[in-house]
Amino acid sequence: MRTPPICCFVRAAVAAAALAVASPAQAQLGGLGGLGGIVDGAPTRPFGDAAKAEGLTRPLERPLAAVGELPRASVAALSEARRLAAERLIREHPEAVEADDHGAPVARGRLLALSPSPEALAAARRAGFAIGPRISAPELGLESVTLIAPAGLSASAALHRLRTLDPHGQYDFDHLYQEGGAVSRDGPAARAGAAPGGVRVGLVDGSVAPDHPSLRGVKLTQRAFAPGGPRVTPHATAVASLLAGSEGAFRGVAPGAEVLVADVYGPTPAGGSATAIAQGLAWLARNQVGVINISLVGPPNLILAAAVRGLVDRGVLLVAAVGNDGPAAPPLYPAAYPGVVAVTGVDARRRVLPEAGRGAYVAFAAPGAQMAAAAVGGGFATVRGTSFAAPIVAGRLAAALPAPDPAAAAVALQKLAAGAQDLGARGRDPVYGFGLVAFEQRTDPDRVGARTALRGP
């Protein structure tokens, strides 16, 4: 097995530019993010079929009976569990959450307009819509407006009405991608320490527990982006430790790195919205973060696609988990967007997780099972899922890309691919991508006495 030479990446980038008519940054990253483009905020082929992905996957933050081998028969159960979790969210919080046309949770009565004209907004007002918060993120080329539907009108009906009023406009639901986020001022740094060589990395997740011993040497700057205030989550704390933690036998991929955390979850049932995610990404862009880890998954969305496109254009590497709905599941987003570094997970024997998503967009594999990460309250948990593989790749890339830079981003990806262990079919394949990286970063749970279990999205 061998990895493809660097010249292959150059040819892939040229092909991406020719086929997708991508921006310069997208062309440089096209060999890793896929050969599709984004038109009107939506992916073109080969990701066009993926835009029909139905349902919303959500993280399962509950103990598992076993976290080692996962029987293949259980893969379908994981996807079903996510569907049931989405249905439960809609059923238990009808005041804040409803379903879109495919049953995925969305913020009740809240629609998003991408760069609407004054005439379109005036027409929406006349039709009974209220104008809500705006997102103005010039650093991402993103302008959007929240429209509040008239009382008694479902989100699906409201979206149809907006598209009828303005056939050339771009409108979408405010999809929910994961539990809670919050809007608040920057939180205090947690026992700030000098990051190694100025390594900085962004994290879109919940809030991180700043008092965990493994994060003593980490400078955490946290800000929340959804109503209700910040909420510390086991998932975010585990991911942050894999990025930058260090305690005893446990060591993250970039110990002591500075981590900027955009909390998009918070305590409300309508947290984790596309709006909150876009705001968090814009904040990280303003802070000149070169690499951003985002482990949430869900359906395609116009606002999320626009934010991703803006990041890629700036030379930011967005690293995302492919999700755990199984090899036959439709691609999940943002991992499947062109230019995103999509990461799958492997177990302790370097075998792909049977629940991991697959597709031409997969870029790398990293440890994602039978390993330890920080647990809220101290100690360590055994983690499993592609969302725990993504931060290992993000941390490795962050060491090579301290700030946005399209050329440097392309070089960082080429170097990482050149050093990857080619697994599966020769060269890049839809299971392992370019291959396995940073396998040595896996900390065996027994080495740190991990007892509890945590599964990622």
C-alpha cells in the first residue's frame, strides 16, 4: 500500500477547478473535499443526490453496554435511534421545534433568507412575516435574515409561501443539528498556558468543562451562540481533550494548544441551529482561526453551505465527522460539502467502524474507538464515533496552519495525505479516504482507568 504522490493532488485540484468552477481556494482543496461545487448555497454533483438526505442525526450522550466491537447488525439500530431521538425532540418540545418535509427537526416557525433583497423582505412583511435577527458576516461573504412565520403557519408551509413570493430568492429551514447553543459574551480563559508554537484551533460544539485536569495547560476562549446561555457537554469536553489535553498517560494531538470554542448548543431544545452554527463559524473566522473542528451532522442547509464556502474561500480547513449512520446512509453535512476535510474512524485494529459513513468525500481516517477522552467531572471516558476521530485530524492540521491561508492549507493537506497509512483499496477510497493518520494518538482506556462510555454523532 502507498499514498499517492503530491503531484496527484495538483491534478485533482485542477480537475476540481474545471468541473466545479470553484473559487481559487476551493480549487486548491478540491482534491480532498470532493469535485462538486456549491451553486445557490447547495452542492452540485457529485453531491447533488446527497442533498436529498432525509432525517437528522443527533448525538447520543448515554452510556453504552459495550464500546469495543460493534456488531454490524447494530448499525441500523444506531440510525433508527437517531430518528427516534429526533421524533422525541419534536414531540416533547412542540412550542420550539417542528419537523421539516422529511421529518428532520427545525426551529418552529423560523425560516432563513440568504442575501434577501429589500423588495423580498417587504413582500414577506406584507404576507405577515416578521423580520428577525440578521447574520452579517462579511468575512464569509454571508448575509442572512431570519423570518418569523405568521401564527398558525407551519415551517414547511411558510417556506413554500416565501418561495412563491420570491421565486428567485434563497430560503431554507433553520435546521437543528445538535443539542443547544447559546448567545453570550466571551467566557474567561481556563488556566491559560502557552500553546506549543502558537497552535490555535477552533471548535464548534457545546461548552467545554474548563476545570478538567487534562485541560490545565490549555487556553480556552468560549462564546455561546444560541438562546439560553452556555452549556457544558460531555461531548465537547471529550473533543477538546483529544485536541489539546494532557494528563498522565493521556495526551491529545496538540497538547496545550489554544482552543476557541463556539458553543452552538446551550440548554434550549432549539439549540444547535444552522443560525447558531453560522454565527459561531463567523466568530472563528473573525478570530483568524486556521483550522476548525465541527463534529455535528445533519441535512444540507443553504446558510450552512454559504458559511462553509466562505471559510474554504479564506483558506480555513474545516474538519468534520462523516457521521455514524452506517455505510449505506446518505452523506451528512457539513462533512459532505466540497472543501471540507471529512473524517472517518477506525478501531484499535485499524478497521473502519462499521457504523461510519462512506463516500467519495471521505478524506482521512483516524482513531475513533476503544480510546479514552476527558469526562466531565474529572477522569476519563471511553469514546466511540467518527466525531472523536475528527479532532485528531484537526489537531494535526492546526499545527501546520495557525491562520487562514489557501496555499498553506493545500500544502498541509498534501503533507498529511502523503504521510497517511493507505488502507483498503489502493490510493484514495470511499472507506478510508487517503488513509489513516495519527493512530499513535489513541490512548487505551485501561491506561487511564476509563469507566464510562460516550458515543459521538
